[in-house]
Amino acid sequence: IQNIVDYTAFIIDVFAQECKTSMKEAHNYLRTYGGLAFLRNHYDIEHCENPEYTVQSLKEICRRNVGYAL
């Protein structure tokens, strides 16, 4: 479980940097629009991917769930 928590925090940080926002805002956005659920459900695959690819996937998932552009 600790690996999942550490990876999720890392990806939230990368996402926040990419979107030029705070980690808190990035976390809230990902929680609201399904990004955190995606990370939790697909950790086994996503933690092996390039973080930039994962961030792009998260952006697309959130957009599909009516997320506004960060």
C-alpha cells in the first residue's frame, strides 16, 4: 500500500507542475474528475509507465469526466 501512496503523491506532484498549479488543487481536480480512481485501479500498469504519459492519460480521463482544463 505504501508504494501506491508514494506513487500517487509523486504523480500528483508531476501533474501539478505540468498544469502550473498547487498540489492541493491538482489533488482536488484528480479526485473530482476520476483521476485518482484511475491511478488506484491501474497502479499495476501505470507505475511502470513514463510519468509524462501517465499525466497525459489523467488529463484525458478528467476531460472525459467533464473536467475543465487546468
